[in-house]
Amino acid sequence: MSDLSSALARFAPRGMPLFIAEAGVNHDGDPAAAMRLVEAAAHAGADIVKFQTWLPGEITGRFTDKVGYMQASTEAAESRYELSARLALPYDAHFGLKERADALGITFLSTPDGFQSLDFLVDRVGIPVIKVGSTEITHLSFLHAIGAKRLPVILSTGLSTLGEVDKALAALREGGATDITILHCTSEYPAPDAEMNLRAMETLRDAFGLPVGLSDHSLGPEAAIAATAMGASVIEKHFTLDRKPSGPDHNASMTADEMAHLIGSIRKVRTMLGDGVKTPTPSELANSDGIRRSVVAAHAIPAGTRLDQGMLTCKRPGGGIAPEHLDTCLGFAVNRDLQEDEPLHWEDLR
């Protein structure tokens, strides 16, 4: 069952996991494309649309090399620093994006990737939740500053150990954070199936007693659906308007149409999980007489006959004396004529 915190529950349909449509940098530095991503996320039914916010040089230094998946999906002549600068979403664009998201009924978020961007997003844009990327898991002074904002925090934990997560949580709490959700994550794009390790969600839940979810970098819908069945309270998934452009995240992202289908599947699966109480459902009860057996006459029985074992059997329909009580009926006399296969009721016995 989803254990979404009360602070985050207001952003999701009742009883459902929170779905974050991760636009990330799939706007390619173009505010107009970012606006289309907001609109696509809202149309797909996501609860939150999320970007990433940094100033040039705030997260990526000049000595940073491109990791493998970036080398395959970006121009070779463009350095990692230049790529990061090109993909930075201009500060001024955030206000229009949030305004459009508000109008469409979807919550706008962006991950802060530096102290200045943290202040900008919280104090000027007014984001209601801070989503922390896996990059920051050992950046304890930054996590302390995030905690000091006293907002709900969603912490991704890619490329981390349980001990590092523990230290990160301590830094957030020392800063003042009280509402924290942990997302398991595999920091590769796309993440290989064999490295998804979805059971780590359970490890995180057991270790820290906090709501958990999945930041899903895998291809396809399967991991997110499986995580939902395992009780994830938050699902985050990258999406794009088009997989064809060069860029670090496009070909590891879902299309908006695929994301809409995924969201529907997640909510269907969550509904199917139910409350865990083993009891007949309303639709089952309506079928009870056609499915269950009753004690019935094995042949015609005249009124006044005292019943013995050979006179009774158990057949459909239900609604009469239940089969478990057949032996109790023995020795009683019937007070009316019974036809073969006719169910017995307690009022038929004397």
C-alpha cells in the first residue's frame, strides 16, 4: 500500500502514488519547449511536472567529463561544461512555466542544483516541495540548507550506499526537514533491467521507516508498475516530446503518450492492490448463490422423513444450509416435501 506522507498526499489523487513527470533538461534550453512539456505532462495526467535548475557553473565545473550515455547522445565537440550551460533553464522562464502549470492544475517543481538556485526556487518561484537529485547525496552542507527551508523533501538516492543515505537524512533533519520521502534510483540512462534492484525500496523503507518510491531511469513501464505493486508512494519518470533530438536524456525518456498510458496503469494497479482485508467483495457477494453449494436433497424426500446420510448431498445453488453443516442436519425430520436437488433451509427441519 502507498504510504504517501500527508504533506505530499495533497498533490496526488486520493490513495494513489504521486506521479512526477520529469521533464528535466528535455527542453534543450528552450523555454518554449519547456512550456510544451508542462502542457504535455498536464494532458498526460501527471501530478507534478519537474525541471532542473542551475546557473552556468553552479553544478558542473570545467574539468567535468561527459559520462558514457552523454557521449553517445550529444555532440562530441561540446564539453560537459558547455552542455550544462546550454541546457540551463533561464531563471526568468520559471515564472511563466509555474503560471501555466497552475492554470492547468498540475504542480510545478524544479530540482535546485546549487545554493543560489535553491533560494531562487523556494523564495521567489514558490515551489511547495524540494526534490533533491542523487548528485547531492554526499553534499551535506547543501542538504542542511535544503532542510532549513522547512518544506517537504523528496530525496533521490542513486549511486549511494545505505550509510550515505543515513548521513544525508541526518543533514536534512539537522537543517530542519521533518517530511522526507526517499526514492530508490539507478543513476544510468537508461538503467539496465538487471541493475534496477527494486527490492532496495523495501530495504530503504525498513532501514529508515520513511515513505519510499522510485525514480525510474529504465526503459518501458514495467519497473514503475512493479514498484507501485511493491508499495511505492512516489513514481518519477523522465519524458520527452521527441526522442530524436540530441541531448543527454531524450532516448531514455518516455513520450508523453506513453507516460499517459503508464499513469493509467499505475492507478489501475494501485486500485487493484486494495486494502489487504480478506473478505468477500460486493461483486462476489452478488454471485454467491451461483457459485457456492448448499445442502440439497439427493432424491425426492416426503414431508416427515427423518434425514440420514444417503438422503443429502451438496450442490449449487448457494443460499441454503451451508455444506459445512450437513452432518448437523442428520436425524432431523423435514416438515415439507423436497424435490431432488432442492436446497434445504433451517426452517425446513424439525
